[in-house]
Amino acid sequence: MIRIAGINIPDNKRIEVALTYIYGIGLTTSQKILNDLGIDVNTRTKDLTSDEANRLRDAIEKKHRVEGELRHVVKSNIKRLKEIGCYRGTRHQKGLPSRGQRTKTNTRTVRGNVRRTMGSGRKKSGDKT
């Protein structure tokens, strides 16, 4: 099992998909990294040589912001928005969507599945209680 940036990469998946287990690396980024290093995207993680694994580890940890460092940057950006009091910052404080989505419906996961209308989630009056 290969360990990159503090994350254990799964053995039985293609390396292209396995790299997406690292926070900050998506499918497109993993493809770019593998193309730059000359590693085939269809190889399984367990089939990588130790040399390829070391090159991969070095490339990811030196060239990309991943895991803890990236989480810290995102958290500090949100903190800055809250401190300056901008619209996006206040939306983050209230726990509401900050990118223009509608909130009359559809934000149940953000709001904690709160049902605020009369008919939603209620039993019909004819049913026994």
C-alpha cells in the first residue's frame, strides 16, 4: 500500500482513480500528474514499481497543495470573508449556500433537513395518530 501525503492509496484501483483519494487532487489533476511522469493511467496501484511510487510521491508533495495545507488555505479564506463582512462571509456564518443557489427549496442538506412549510413531512388529517 502506497502512502502519499498521509493518505493510504488503495491497491486494487487504477492509479488514475486512486490518486483522487487525496484531498485536492481530482481526476483531471491526477491525469496531468501521471502524464508528466510518464506513468500509464491504466496501471493498478499495486503494480507500480518503487521508483514510480517515489517519483509520484515527490511530484505531488512538492508541486501541489494537498491535504492539510490545502484545508488550511481554504479555512483561512473563509475566515477572511467572515471578518470583512462580505455577503459570502455572512452566508458562511449562517450556514447557507454562498454561491447563488435557491433556498426556498433544495437546501435541506445545508439547513439540516428543516421542513418549514405546512404540508411538507406531515401526516394527512384522515390518518390515525
